Amino acid sequence: MAIADCFTYLDSINDELAKRWPDNRTINIVCHGHSVPSGYYCTPYVDPFHAYPHLLHRLIKERFPYAVVNVIVTAIGGENSGQGAERFESTVLCHQPDVLTIDYGLNDRQITLAESEKAWRFMIEKALEQNIKLILLTPSWEQSYFVKNDTWELLEKHVRQIRSLADEYEIGLSDTFTEFQRYVDQGAAPQDLMCHINHPSTLGHQIIAQALSRWFIAR
């Protein structure tokens, strides 16, 4: 088993995105998760137009100018994956996604690793039953990075669990956690990536969107 290859996993979707009218069809991309894809910045301020779902939409349209693309956000601020799984069939699958992203790592520290794994597996398996392409996201950073305490260590455990699930189910992984580390390893300040206790800055959202966009390869 292995994490899906970003160069081939969405081949069928990218082929559809490249088609022109009247042969094209609407492609639905659903972004499920917590406050980060919802667009929360410094709570309670919400700026969806600089959050990664909207930025991803723009990047896809740059590459596929003839495509009809809906990027639908089903995320709810403050929610964990257990809550997201409870409403998954009624508020996510109803949109008939072609591609689904799941981003709950930050808030899943509210529940146990076992509860989180159960919820992620439920959502993954329900989506796969409908032949939906899945891309899991590891979490963006938050301010426990600066003290590397138990809260940070728990976040790292969720990162490993998300990576393991992507590997087991052979689905997509967009590793935000690693992307942020790569940015800092290049000598940049980690503060640049965060605008609030646990929310990414616009730069952070741009990095997340760019990483996700690698799966959408222009034809």
C-alpha cells in the first residue's frame, strides 16, 4: 500500500476539467473540516476569500480556463472529526463531490486518537463507496509550536495517523504539516504562517492551497 501519486491519482478528474463546452460537466470539489477551511482568521473574524478553498479554486481555474468548477465548503468552526462524521452523509455526500478534502487534525485533539481514527475511517470508506477521490490534509501549525509541549506532541500523533490512513487506503495526502516545516527550514519565521492561536495567516493558506493544487495538473 502507498499514498496515491499526485501525478496520476486525479487523472480522470483532470481530463474532465480540460474539456470544453458542450462536452464538459460541472466538477464539485468539497472541502470538509473545521475552522481553517471555513476561513477563520483571528476568531471571530472570517475571511473565506483568503482561505485555501477559495485560493485553490482560483489556482484550478488558472489551469483549466474552460472548466466549470464548484468548490463547496462544508467545514464548521470548532468541530472535530467525530462531529464531522455524524453529518457526513447529510451535508457532505449530498453535494456529490468529485474530489473531497478532509481537514480535522487541529481540532481532533479534543477527542482521543482512537475516536479520531474511527471518524476518519467512516468518512473515507463512505466516500470510497461512491468512488469519490479523497485528499487528506495534515494540520497546519498552531502556537504550541513555540513551546513543543504535550499539546504539540499530540498534534504530531494526529499527523502520523492521518498519513497512515492515506497510505492504508491508497488515497491522496496533502501534507500541510510538512509544507510548513519546509518553509521554516528555509530560514523563514514560523510566525509568518500563523495569524491567531491556531489559525494560519494568508501566507499559510497560500501554502496549503499551493500544495493541494499539485494534484490538479493542467492538460
